[in-house]
Amino acid sequence: MTNETQHYRQAGFAFDLDGTLIDTEQHKSVCHNKTIAYFGGQPAQGIYYKYIGNSFEYVFEKLKHISGIHASLKEYREVFNRFYLEELDKGLRPSEGVVELLEKIAAKGLKMGLVTSSERWMLDRIIEKTGLGKYFTVMVSGNDVAHNKPAPDPYLKAIRSLASDRIFAFEDTKPGLDSASAAGAVVFGIKNSHNTEEELQSAKEIFTSFKKIDLEKILSSY
């Protein structure tokens, strides 16, 4: 084994799911608006995007307050899940360049983890629809930790499983960046249509596409 190979194998990668590997945020936005309307509220176009990256419970409290609906978390979640399941069944595909990057990382024998604030059933359904599960050693959902993003708990759980000396994380929200950073990862931002560069300013680098990520540069520079 060369020194370079040994150095590479000390590294691991962790990826956010929604808005990073796959653009599911637009589907969630639609479903939150439908759910608010179901309970008699007035949906506000794009309001969900202010809170992406946070737990479902956090988003619910914010949207409930803004829309003035009268629904419990349990009631809201049941209706939302029904709408979201319909959206997921319409089909999903990974973001541009994702599969190519995952293949390159896998070819080097490096471990990868998936870290999401979403509930386990959402994670499982999305992975089933996209076939990305084969790349990941560990997949952490919001149900698997006591404290969700922006707390470090989700990434700490993933990092323990990856057992790598260096972890490179990819996120598209400030809560996600804060979570990964607090867990000790080197964090990169993924710019998309739902966020701003200001939200990602704490990232080591910001990429507008996975196709623009230079894996060799990351492994040798950080």
C-alpha cells in the first residue's frame, strides 16, 4: 500500500440528503403548502425554504405560527406524510454529478455516510427510489438521534460508524453546516436554487454542482 493510498483510506465522506444529493425540498415545500391548506390555513409561497435543514418538529412549529392553523404535531405529520408519499412516488433522481462522485469515492475504497434530518421512512423511501443505498456504510435519520441538526449528534453518530480520521461533509443549509462542523468534519457547501451563498459562508468551499468537485484536490488539500 502506498503512502498516498494509506492517506486516502484515513478519509471518509458524509452527505446530507434533501437538497444536496437529491432535490426533494421542492416536493416538501409543495406538501407543506397542501397540508396548511388542508387545515384551513393560507399557504405562503416559498416560506418553507426559510427553515430547510431543521427537524420536522421545528418546521411544524414555525409554519403553524405563521399560518395560524390549529393542528397538533401528530395530525399535521399524518396529513403531510400522505401528501409527501404521493410526491415521492412521482419519481426522484440524484442531483447532477452525484452518482459520478460517489463512484469515484467508492473506487478509492473510502467509506461514505448519509446524514439527514428527515424521518427514517422518508430516508428509506428515497433511497429505495434512487438506488443510492449501495454507496453508504451508515445512514442516519432524524429518528436516530436525540437532537437533530443543527446539533452535532447526527454527524457524530455517522462519524463513529465511519471510523475515519478525516471526514468531509457536504451540506446545503446552515443547520447542516453547523451540525457537521460541530462534529469535527471539514464541510463543503452545495449551492442550489433554495439557498444563498450567505447561508453557506462557513463552508470551506461552495460548489454549484457535484460535477465541479475535484476529489483529488479535496483529499490532498484538507
